[in-house]
Amino acid sequence: MRAVARTLPRPVGLVPTMGALHDGHLALVRRARAENAAVVASLFVNPLQFAPNEDFERYPRSFDRDAALFEAAGVELLYAPAVAQIYPAGFSTTVDVGVRGAQFEGAVRAGHFAGVATIVAKLLHAVEPTSLYLGQKDAQQTVVLRRMIADLDLPVSVVVAPTVREPDGLALSSRNVYLTTEQRAAAPSLQRALAATREALAGGASIADAKAAGRAQLLPPFAFEYLEVVDPTTFVALDRPARPAIVIGAARAGERRLLDNVTIPALDGTDPVLTPVVGERRTAQR
Ligand code: AMP
């Protein structure tokens, strides 16, 4: 892979995925296409980032469809290694991402971020991209990976693109196909709960009152695993309102989980997660 990737014109954008593609993945490919001379996508359902009780075996897999969608979206090179190539017998080294990976998704999903950081480090070494493309949907993942890249001096920039949603507000996810009719109907209430938390903060509410306003919006059968307002750099929960911030939430119904977030920009309007499209700010001011 490294030998082939080195023949590509630069800059090179890398879009890592676990497949079962939806428009959130393809929006990352389109962004990478617009900003690079070549786009590499990876498709690897990474066993290391699934906790033992999770759905690794049952994770949706649709290789032929995914490969065709990547090609149609303008991907030059698709890296889809076998598990044994990435983790051969004797594999034992993982990336410990520290405190940012221990809370929230890392607390609910033991070992998740060590698995994510390890596979992304390996993908970066295989492809040697100029830029790594990540989705806002997984906000904690963007913070953990930015930290790893800074801490380990990895020569790549990070581009984070906005969450792509269904018309009713539900964030696209490969796992949405699992939702029952009842769960699917209630699922958009997570995004409304996050937005209600943000609106309450904008209206001057305390963190506790804002979270209560948010909690009231979530519909059964979903219940919150967590709803927090966090610092965008440290991912530590804030105990008093501050800007910028990220309102993060995960909700569960039985085996099904939903994950989402909304951002609260800095006072100068800068979003704490998203990478601006070049020229966007000027267009917005005109
Ligand atoms: P996954 O295949 O779930 O590992 O996701 C691969 C990449 O797509 C990650 O950077 C995700 O954050 C991103 N992604 C997943 N869902 C969305 C979405 N709804 N909108 C934007 N990006 C997304």
C-alpha cells in the first residue's frame, strides 16, 4: 500500500471508514476530492475498537457496493486490508490515548479509543496522506486523534467535516439500519435534546438547568448514557457555561446506541470542531 500510495500526486487526502457507506462518508470523500490531488479511502472493520460484547461480527458489511460508491465519488485508491494483515499473530502494541479516551465513549466502550488510535496510526503509515478526513459526528474521536497526531509528531493535518443528517435531524450512521420502527421514530429526539441544551445555555441557563432542558426532549425507548457540555480541547465536562463548547450525548435503547453532538462556537464565531472550507468565511461575510 505504501509503495502504491507514494505514486499518487500530492496532496493526498485519506478518508478512513468501516464501510456500510452512507452520505456522511461520501461527504468526507467529496471534501477530500475538492481539497487534494488524490483521494485514498480505507475500508476496514477494526476488531480492536469493538468491546468484547459489541457487534464486530454483525457489523454491516457491503464491500462491492462500498467499492462502487467510492469509485463513483472519485476515490483513486481503496485500502481494504484483511484483519490478519493489520494484526498478524504476535501483534501486541497499541496506542494509549490517555485521559481524553477514558471518558464518555471510552467509558461505555472499554478499549475503544486505543483501538481507534492504533488503526489510524497504522493507516497513516500505510498511506502517508497530507490530510486526514474525519466526521464531526464522532467528536471525541476527532479530539483523541488530533492529540495523538500532535503527541506523536505525525506529519498529517486533520480536516473535520460537518455531521450529515437525515431530513428529520437524525445523524447518519451505518448502525441506523438496526433500529426498529419505534426506535427510528424516537431517534431524532437525541439531536433535539442536544439542541435544547445549547439553546438553554444561550439563554443564560446553568449547565444543570440546560442539561435538564435537554433530557426532557429525549423520547423513549431511548435513555441517556450521558449528556454533557465539554471543553472542545480537553473533552472535560464543564461545570459552568463557557464558549466554545461541545454538547455531547449518547442514548441507549436495549442493544442500540445513538451518538451525536452539537457545537457552541467561540465568541468570534469559530467552530470548535469543524475545519472551515477555504474561502467559506469570506463568502459568509459578503
Ligand atoms: P465509520 O465508518 O463509522 O468508522 O466512520 C468513518 C468516518 O465517517 C468517521 O470519520 C466518522 O466520523 C464519519 N462519519 C460517520 N457518520 C457521519 C455523519 N453522519 N456525518 C459526517 N461524518 C460521519
